[in-house]
Amino acid sequence: MRSLAVIAALIVAALFSGCGLLPDSKDETIGWSANKLYAEAKSALTDGSYTKAIKYFEKLESRYPYGRYAQQAQIEIAYAYWKDLEPASAIAACDRFIKLHPNHPNVDYVYYLRGLINFNEDLGLLGAISNQDMTERDPKGARESFDAFKELVTRFPDSKYTPDALLRMRYLVDALAQLELHVARYYMKRGAYLAAANRAQYAVINYRDTPSTEEALFIMVKAYDSLGLNDLRDDAERVMRKNYPDSDYYRRGLERKVPWWKLW
């Protein structure tokens, strides 16, 4: 009985020691040159095998840390993480590259990629079902995307990525303004008129010359009127009538027609 207990104890110890009884898996990349590692990683990336591509790029950087292949691998890793739906790891890879190589010829692309990662952040299941608009989401990603594009445009005005970044920045500004209005409308429906006026005023001040300005001014007029703040109401209405004399909001109010099938 004692011998059986000893054998059992040895087996348990072996199992908990980390699979020491199993043979180690062979690393197929041993002996590969930097050129072969990079070629295989790029091939995996093209085929959509992002996890495999990341593994190869990491091996390339660790084995050949000096030279153009290692630097290019750092960029490719960021892209692969993004395509593999790991935005946090992708952004960390971008930040690392920018810190290590601030004067690299392709650092403008890394800023652009950083903006794209937050711009195209996954909506998740409910977003896919409801066709959720960016304006109804947490603005953190949109603001970080805007900041990345802004840095690209400021530092590299002649970059080939700058024209597209400018277009995306305009969209982000409109989206952030719409987000403020989305919240302001909610407060109006709840009767929180002061909160509604404050969110609308924030949109007017911080997101000027966007399509949202017209509605934001009208919300301010309605909210101040509901609060009995006649001077503020008259000021907001004066600005609105000067800039939007034929505004449709005077006729239809804040109600918007939404398709019956859009549940959210």
C-alpha cells in the first residue's frame, strides 16, 4: 500500500511540474533567415492568419533586433493586432513604435493606423444588430481617433494619409456633436431642461459649423423657455433666426421620424 501511495504521489508531482513527461513542440522557424521569417509572416498576414503572423513577426524582432526587418515587423504587428480584433494590443504596438522611432520614414502611417484603430472600433453584437450609429456610443474612442489624426495632419501635412485623415476628422467632429445632441434630446424628454441646455450649448461652442448647430440652438431655445429663463431663450433664438431663418425646427419641433424597424 505504501508503494502505491508513493507512485501516486510521483505521478501527481509530475503532472503539476508542467507537463514534463511530454516532448517539447519543435520550433519550425529555427534557422530561418530574417528574410524568410519576414516573407512567411507577410504571407500569413495576407492569408488572414493574423495570430500566426504576429508570432512570426515577434520572432523576427527578437532574433534580428537590428535592421529594417525588425522595424518593419513592429509596424506589421500593430496592423495584425488590429485585423485580429485586438485594438488595445494594436494601439500599444503603435505607441511603442512611435516612441522608439519618432523619425522613421513611415511613422506617419503609424499615426494614421492609430487613428483607424479607434475609428473602426468594434461595435459588438448589439451594435451589429441595431446598426448602431457612432453618435450613440462612448465618445472616448472617437476623441482618441481624432487626436491621432490631428497629430498626423499637424506633423505631416504632406503625408499621403493626410487627405483621408482630414475627411475622417470632419466626420468625427460631426459625430461628437451629434452625440451631445443625442444626450440633450434624452434630457429634454426627461424634463431635465437645464442639463439639456448645457449639452446643447457645449455642442454649439465646441463643434461650430457642423450640421448639429441648428438643432442645438433650437434645443437651447426650448429648454430655456421651459425653465422660464426668457433672456437666455431670446438670446439663443436671436442667434438661431439670424443663422437659420428658414429652419424647419420652427415648424416640426424636436420630433424626428425614425423607421419602425429601428428598435434602438
